[in-house]
Amino acid sequence: MAFTAPYVLIAGSYLVPEASPIRSLEAVDRDGVRVSVGRGSAYDLFLSRSPKHATLVRAPTSAEAVTAFARDGLAVAAGVEQPLAAYAAVHPEVRLLPGHFMEIPQAMGLPVGRPAGVAYLADFVAWAKRDGLVRRGLEASGQDPGLAAP
């Protein structure tokens, strides 16, 4: 596949209890730290390879990972930054850790061997970002326009 530059960047973040001693991304990977994550999500796949000491607790979905985190007293919930931030905004007993543990660049792609199509898509994505189409589309669909790639 040949890909364009990304048009959206989706950050993976951690949610912790407000009183948690965990203050950094690096502090999550410790023995005894249980991290709730949606089974099969991009974050689950990434975290399955990354932490060496923390234990993943898989929920059926990413939304249920936050529910399990709160209900079961888990140390961390992992997922898409915007839904985690929205949850934290109405639950003062939790907070987001600063930064993000991974980033998913969303792009367009075509099979290799279609140079005219790839060039067209690359130009379109560049125009859509410059024009504000990506930001407006995100906003119109209820997403954070700040997800638009620079």
C-alpha cells in the first residue's frame, strides 16, 4: 500500500484515579499496576507488546474498559484521549496523565502501482488540511477538530 500523509492523529492516553501516585506515562509500567483496555483495540495490540511489568485487564470494548476501571478499582484505563478526557471532565475523582503512549496516524491509501491515484490522494489530503475540510468534518461529526494532523 502507498499512503498519504496523515489527515488525523489519534492519541492513546491513560486515565488514573485523582489520588493515584502514578504521575507519568513511564510510571504505568510497574509490577502490580493493572491497566484496563478494550479487547482487540489498537491500544490493546500496542500495549500487548509494550509494557513489561503492568498487567492488562481486557474488557469487551473500549467503553467498557472505562467502566471496568471505575467499577473494579483498576489503576489505569487506556484508550482514545478524547473519550477519556470527556469522562474525566465529569468525574473529578479521575485525571488524564500528561502526554500519550501512542499515536495512530489516519491516512488514505491505494495499492502500490497506481502512481496517478496516489498523487491525487496526496494532493487531496494536503488541500483538505489546508482548506480546513478535515477540521470542519471532525467538528461536524462531534469529534475534536484538534485531531486534524498539521
